[in-house]
Amino acid sequence: MNVLNRIDHGLGRPGTGNITAFWRHPRFRDMGLLKARFTVYRYDLHTHPTYVIALITHGCERLRVGRRQEVAPTNTVIVVNPEECHDGEPGAETGWAYRTFYPSVQLMTDIARELGINEIPLFPRVVIDDPPLARSLATAHQAAEHDNDENAEASMLIAVRHLIVGHACRRQPPEPCERSGASRRLVLYRDIIQADITGDLDLQLLASPACVTRFQVIRDFKRMTGLTPGAYIRNQRLRLASRLIEQGVGLAEAAVESGFSDQSHLSRAFKNTHGITPRMYQQAIRD
């Protein structure tokens, strides 16, 4: 995890049980993420220039947003609009834990525009009880926590789409997806991926040449391959690594040439996909 700051919000007092970690999203570099558990901590009233999107994972938080008093129990989602004054404190004896995103206004506006909403999305409800949204946010936060670039972008976009479409002031229907068009676009996506298999293949790089949104790219891959774009790219990299190993290339070199950060990264992906390690595969080829 690319941790920028790990601090004790107990303000130095032992035994407070307050633990936090803060880092930047591996794809959306201007977005901070927080993972925290508080037992006695209390926020003063404050504002953010960003949105605050928080999934309560344990306990309960009590907060004030503007003039409203709110209580957010486990598995609910808190959304605070930019510049809204708010605080936060334990809503139960055990305190609360949460996973929080701080997306910028520009990022949320850009995503809304891809969904056909040409205005800044605003959210009238502070506490949202929406289990599918909670699951999507948990998936997105965990992917970003573990520097899983292949899934972090797509899972974050999916979660934000659910939030905007389902809970912003203005609702828009999902974009249509037509199979023949998806088939033609997939050929283009594949060409782009193969041309730069070791590069930083984000969704916009695939979307721009096809003149579609990043959401359409996700839908096209799911419809035509059954995989997310990240899973598809990882699969292509694993295929290349396998071919290189078969040609006698060393494991470390094969990892780098196929787009993995190092041999350990290749080994984890290889075993998770194939059930064996690259070394076992290499030995089998040699034998």
C-alpha cells in the first residue's frame, strides 16, 4: 500500500485504540483514501474541497452535516458534498471503523459527464442504506489499498456510477450497449493492448480511440469476454509470460517483459490463475 501518512488520532494517548492509514489511489492520484478505526476520537467541525464518501465497516458514527444530525451504522454509506460543514464522533461504545474516499469535484464531474449528466453531482442524503453500493465501495477501496491497478480503476468507476445514478439529485438511465458495436470495439481494444502490453494501460487509453466512455469499455469486455478489462490485460500478460518461459527466458526477465512489476508479482498472478508457480511451469517445460 502506498501509505503517505499513518498517524494515531488518539493524539498520543496510549490505549485509545485509534488507528488510521492514509494513501493515494493508484489510478486517481488526486484522490486520497482513509482506512480508520476510532474509539474515542471526535472530529471538530470542518469542511473539505472534495467529496467525502465513507463506508462504515464496524460500529456506528454520529455526525452533524450542516444543521442535520445523522447516525450511520455498520454497512451504511456517508456522503458529504464539497464544502459542507461536518464533524464526527462515536455513535456506539465501541466507536466506529470506516473506509473513506476523497474524490475531487473535477473527478466526480468528469464521471457524471460520461454518464450523460452535464452538471456537478450533489447528494441530498447524508446516510445511504444501499447494500450493493456498500459492497461496491468495499471492493473499490480494497483494490486501491493493495495497489491492484488492474482492478482499482474499474471498481472505483463502477462504485461511483452506482452512487451517482442511484443517489445524486438527478437520475439518468444507463447507457445502451449493442453487441455488434462491442465486437468491433473489442478488436480495437485488443490491438491497443498488444501494441503496449507492458505499458500503463488505463481505461481512457482504450476508450479514446473508440470514441466511447470508460464505462462502455468495461461493459464491452464483460459482454464479449466475461472479464473485466483489468482481468483481460492480466490474462494477456500471463500468456506472454508463459510463452517467454517456454522460450527459455528467465523468470525475472519474463516478468518484466510481460508487464509485471517484478518476479514476485508474476508469481502471485500466475499461481492465482493457474494454480502453480512460474517456477513449477518452467521446471515442467525443462523436464
